[in-house]
Amino acid sequence: MAEPMVAVLAAGLSTRFGGNKLETKCLGKPLGRWVLDAAQDAGLGPGVIVTGPQGVSFASRWWRPLVNPRPQEGLGSSLAIAARHAIAADASAMIILLADMPLVFPTFLRVLASHSPPAAMYYADGHLGVPALLDRRLIEAAAQLSGDKGLGPLLQGATPMPGESLLRDVDTPEDLAEVERILTFRSLSHGPGSLFPL
């Protein structure tokens, strides 16, 4: 089975954070860099990163930038850009990640990538969401999204993936402080220099 394409969505406006949260340091490196490093450490990629017109400074050349010229239209517009790129590249599967979820770690991504698509993270309220592994049918459906329409309705019937401890996205400075505490605890639990399980 071919390795899935990885797409990280990083075009949000960070309005609740009060500025460009993805460039804000989280334990010494930009918040948006955490999920990129996790994907690389999982052996996935190179991948693509969907940004706003201003781009991002934290993504290495490993990541191909795709620009969303109208990020204010919502998450669906970024999903559609990633999906259309996957179609053009003839990808049979694609992993969707959000750049503001620093607790996603390599072990989980390797398990997700090895699963038969579609598969998606199971949330405590019962819905399925990102991180998610899409098959070709869902990639083509995602290419038609717009506005604030996310993947949720498309993921009905996907295999649920457990991992509630990973589901912390950073929307506010308080969220950032909380994930820093969790990452610090994780480092202490897994030994010096290990900020997430490999």
C-alpha cells in the first residue's frame, strides 16, 4: 500500500489567540513546528502545508507550501486546497493534520498511516475528526468543501482511532500554557530529550 500524503493545515487567522499563534514559541520552538516534526519522525512525507498568504517561517524545505489566498473563508477552503493537490498528485490516501495540535506524536501517526483508510480520531462527544486518514473517495469529496465546512460529515463510517490525550488544539494563550505543561510532563515520563513518544 502506498504511503499516504500528509497535509498540515496552517492557514487559520488565530483571532482567539490574539496574533499568529503558530509562530509563538512552545517549549522553545514554534507551536506549528511540533506536528511537522512528529510527522517527519514518524517517517511520513515529505508533505504539504496549507498556509495563508503570509506563509510561515517554521516549516523546513521538507514541506511544500500551498497558499490559501482566502483563509478567512474557513477551514473547508484549506481542506479543499490540500485535497485538490492530492488529486493532482494521484494520491490514493491522505492524512490531514492541524498545525495547532502539538500533542500528536510519531507513534500515533505511524499507526494511523498503516491503517486502512478511512480512519479518524474519535472524540469524547462521539464525533470523528482530525487527525484523519482519507481514502480517494473522501479526498475527492473534500476537494469540494468550502467555508467552515470541515471533514466531520464526510467521516461517517470511518474507523475510529482512540487517542483522547492527543486532542488539545491551541486557540488561546491559556491553551498554550496547558499543552506546555503536558509536554513537560511527557518529557519527564519518557526521559531527557524525549518530548513525545517515538
